[in-house]
Amino acid sequence: MPPPGLVGRVKALVLIGGFGTRLRPITYTVPKQLIPIAGKPVLYHVFDLIPPDIEEVVLATGYKSEVIEAYVRSHPPPWPVRLVAESEPLGTGGGMKNAGAGMSDPFYLLNSDVIAAADLGALRALHEHRGGVGTMALAEVEDTRPYGVAALGPDDRIEAFVEKPEPADAPSHWINAGFAIWAASVLERVPGGRPVSFEREVVPGLLSEGLFGFRLSRYWDDAGTPERILRSQQLLFDDARGGRAGLPAGALGSGPVAAAKGVRARGASFGKYVTLGEDVTVEPGAHIENSILMDGVYVEKEAMVLSSILGPRVRVRTGHRVAGQTLGEAVEA
């Protein structure tokens, strides 16, 4: 049921764009949204934030859409999902326009690559209370340069919004956290038939209609680089959001480790914050810490993997040390 005072079920539009260039070479074969952290893909940690009474989730997909569709079909979320692919990159606004037919009023808009503690029910309640055209979740960060930054007035009304400003030009340290709720009418403001940056081209024109901020008080991260992927994994484990956290059978060490089915790690040791995909093998004497090993990775005896992301079927040879690396599919290290 909707929170008290809220009427009607809503839809969620999830933007799954970009090429994951900062996570190459893994993203040559695996879209960044399907990289597993703390035991499940990044996208499914976003799914965890969606209220259970949602009517439908629409995935606006681009790069490797067919891979994402196949995974979602084989691992269905608990509500109806519809995928709408774009034939060419359309940006945030273009993706919204392309996939926005039949959207509810209001609707959630979610980025697919951010990790956060966020109450979307409370976000909607605040939106209904304040009125206006939209309510945007905001996270406080030190370095605002990669993000859209909000200038906040009374009642956290957003009075200005600046996309990726230089530090001296940033109006605050409160950035667009990648979660919002919007009136369906905003989709009419997005030009059709071309790439559109929603943040640069549309949001500034909506400020006069009432756009409010919803400040996140706990953790938030942008899982767009190897370092941030691993940092996001730590946040999730520390918040007890790691799937099946515990040491694999016969393994040594502290953990937490999130291990998928088919993992063999008897006699291996593990430090903190590790995800093991399906059919991973870690031989006796090997050590893994603060890392992600995707499906089929094989780590031989006495090898060490530290602060690294290993793509599917990577093999680490006996006694080798892999530290601070991102390795693509089927590489030998």
C-alpha cells in the first residue's frame, strides 16, 4: 500500500545508459549495471530501493541492452518490468522521452549506477506534501565537479541547478543523487528525436514551477569507476546489504564474503569485502581481499588478489599478485 496520505500506484523509470568507459575492459562484455557488488548486480541494489507497491518499472536501455534484458528475464524482480531500448545514445532526457510513453503521474526517475540508503516512499510523501513539478534526492559531497549541483532556498526549494560546475562556481555541496519523482508533464518539456541532457536543457526551465530537494542523510556513492565500485561494496556490506555474506565452506579469514553458487574456496583465505560470482575457484593458500571476482574466475595456489575487479573467467596464476587492477574477460594474470 502507498504510505499514509498517498493515493495510487506509480511507475518507475530507470535510466540505463552510458558505455561504462571508466570500467573498461570489463564493460566491453558486461554492462556496468550488471557488475556484482556485495553479492548482486549494481542494478539490483537500485531495485532494492523501489517501493513494493510499484505498478511497473520501465528500463530505458542503451549499450548492451540485450545483455541486460536477458539477465532481467532470468532474474525477475518482484514487479512487472518493461524494457525500452534506444537505437542510438539519447542522453538522460532523450532516454526519458524514448521510454516515457504511458508513464504515471507522478513517476520515479532513477539512475541505474548509484548506491545509496534512500527511502523512496518518503521522497514521494515529501513531493505530495510540497507540490510542485518534482522532488530531487540530494547527496552532500566534497567534490561537486562531476555532478549537477543545487542551490537551496527556504523549505529546500531548488533555486538554481548547475551541471558539473567548477568548484568556485558550485552553489552548494548538495548534488543530484540520481533519484527523483516528477510530474508526468515534464516529459512534454523534453524535445523529441535527438539527444537531450535533462539536467542541462530541461531542469533549469522547471525551477519556476516548484522543484524541491530531498536531502539524503546516510551514504551515497556513484558506482562509475573501479575505486567507487569497491567503495560502494564496502558501504553495502557495512549496511548488512550483502547477499549471503559469510565465508565459503572450508575457507579462512574474516570476510564478509558474498559467494554465489558453485564457489570452491576450501583452504583459501579472505579479508573484508569480497564478492565471488558463480563457479569461482580459489585454491588453497590464495588470499582475496576488497575485490570482486566475477563468474568463472580461477585463482591458483598462493596467489593474492587485492582491491581489484576481475571479469568473467579471469585466471590468476600460482603465486601471482594482482592489486588495484580491473581485468577484462578471460585474461590470465
